[in-house]
Amino acid sequence: MTAEATQPTTTSTDHSRATADEAHSHGPQPAAPGASYADRFASADPAAFEVPTGREEEWRFTPLRRLRGLLEDAPLGAGGIRVDIQATEGFTAEQRPVEASDRGASGYVPIDRVSARVWAATAVATVIDVPAEAEIAEPIVITVTGEGGQTATAGHTLIRVGPHARATVVTFFEGSATLAENVEIVVGDGASLTVVTYQDWARDAVHHSNAHAVIGRDAELKHVSVSFGGDLVRHDTTAVYDGPGGSVELLGLYFADAGQHIEHRLFVDHNEPQTRSNVLYKGALQGQDAHSVWIGNVLIRQEAEGIDTYELNRNLLLTDGARADSVPNLEIETGEIEGAGHASATGRFDDEQLFYLRSRGIPEAAARRLVLRGFFADMINKIGVPVVAERMLAAIEVELEVAMAGELESESA
């Protein structure tokens, strides 16, 4: 089965809020300093959000001018994107008018001006439905191809997996585009879902995404974000629970080259007891003005007793001129938990590792390759999707060639 569309995929939602079509446009009410991340203002009305200046906490790391007017009034159309869905059995994939798409099934309400503009502009949603107790053996592969980035495109995707079903959904982003999207993920009770989003954009692409996941009782979600391409990629991912016993694993791998801006913002809301979450993002950066941003937020509510959570971000700076901003946050409202922690580390190549390898006759260039492969190896194994792993390994080899070429050039100079 192949579906083609002139509209992209994606939408976000927050199960702890009312639906976006209810009265939520009561003017911007920024949270007070020190307020919970869960108290972010939400509305489906773009006019309810002021245009950010870049001084706001949620926008201070983002180069707003490179968003091509997505925060202002740049037109958001339906063209410029082609969506192809790989043929397989056991699920349905349709392009539906938003009125008939069950948009908002996760309870999501837009949390920023771009998301609200997308909500208002999107006419057609991509809906992936896996029925209850189905087991989809092969990954559902979606390829989103940009056909030019001059006009911005708005899109919405809903991925819904019924109770006790199992599936993997992989989305590859390619070509040149300015894409703003909302993504909703609904995981039924006892179900298991892996969602991979792989940014392999052309060098000039801009991709702004808000994704929201709701995890049912005793359900499991593995959400993976891989970012290699694009000029600016900014993803905001939220996960909440719809019953006790749910588990969320948020994994990310990114590689920023000169001038690239890659930003990931994560929020796990432990609003149910006996829930679990594990967040692990790793990135490498090389080249002048390569910039990554990782903001991790975990909230443990008072009613969320017996939870276990950990978040970790690690960055490897391969050259001078690269910058990684990493901010882990943990809010705890109850002491009745199994465990909670966070960590962040940013550094250069481990001199001891390089010395160990070179002392055994391995040339420095080869030693650096081995260290970098080792840095990403556990992440690739955790993702566990062969079609993604093969593509990631090939992309890492390309990045290594760029790194080695840069080192040779600097040595000759």
C-alpha cells in the first residue's frame, strides 16, 4: 500500500488537557518563574501567542530568524511535501480531512505559536491505525520528501496502536523543505510501539515538530529521534501516561556540522503511579557554529508513586567552534519513588582512549574513528531497527570522512 499526499505528517497532544477545539484561546499567560514545565500555556488559537523575541526561556537557544517566518505570518500551505507509505499488511494508512481524522485523540493542545499556526492551517492529516492485538512484523516505513523549501508546509500525523498490539513506525525525512508539523501518538493498554523519526534533510531544510504521546496502562513506547541533515531542526516531544505501569524510552542521536542548529526539547510527565521512563540522547558536533540544544524535563507528580526515571545527554565536540547546550531538569513532588536521576556531559575526544589505541600501533585517524563509532554503538543497538541502523552507520561514516578531511586540511595549513 502506498499513499501519496501533498501534505506532510504529524500532530501533538497532551492527555492532561482538554481538546484543542475547546475554549483555550484566553490570551497568553506565561508561567511564573520557577513554575512547572507542565504549566506551559496552551491554545489552538495562534493569536493567543505573542511572537517570541528570543529572550523567552523556551526560545532563547533558537535562532529565530532561521525559522523563515514560521513564528510570524509566513504562509503555511499544503504543497512542497510528498508522503509515501511502504506497502505491508495489518494496518491502515489514510490521508483524511482533519475533521474526520480524530485529531486531538491524544488530548494535545498546541504549546507554542508555530504549533498553533500548524493546527489552524492543516486541512489533511495522515492517520496510521494498528488494530487491537495486531502484530506488525515489519516496520511501517513512511518517507516524507521535500520538493522545495520556499513555501512552508503544515502537516499533522496521528499514529494510533490499539490495545495489546505491536508495531514499529519509521519516518524518513528527505529533500528540501520548510516543514512545520504536529504529531500525535496514542499507545493502547498493553501495547508496544516503536516510533523512529529520521531527519536526513538536504542542507537547507527547516523542520519544526511538536510531538505528543499518550501511553496506556502497562503499555510501552520507544521513541527515537535521529538528526543528521537540515539547516535548522527543532523538535519538542512530550509523553504522558493514561494508566499505571506504562513505560517510555526516549532515544536520540544527532550529528551537527558547521552552521547546523539541532534542538531537542523533551518532557516526560509522570502523572500515573508505577510508570517508568528512560531518556538517552547522544550527539557529535564538528565545524564552526555547529550547535546542538538538548532540554530534558521530567515531572514526577504527587500521585506518581513507585516510578523510576533517568535522563542522560552526552555530547562529543570534534572541533573548535562547535557548541552544545545541555539542560536536564527534574521536578519531584513525591518521595515515594523507586529512583530518579539525570546527568549531562559535554567534552572532546578522550585522550586516554586515543593514547591506548595509538600505543597499539593504530594511526590517529583510525583511532578517532573507533572512538566515535564506540560513542554511538550502544545507541544504535538500543534502537534495534535494522533499516534505521544500516542508514545510521552509513551516515556516520560520511560524517567521519568530513571530520578526517577537516583535520588533514588544518594540519596542512
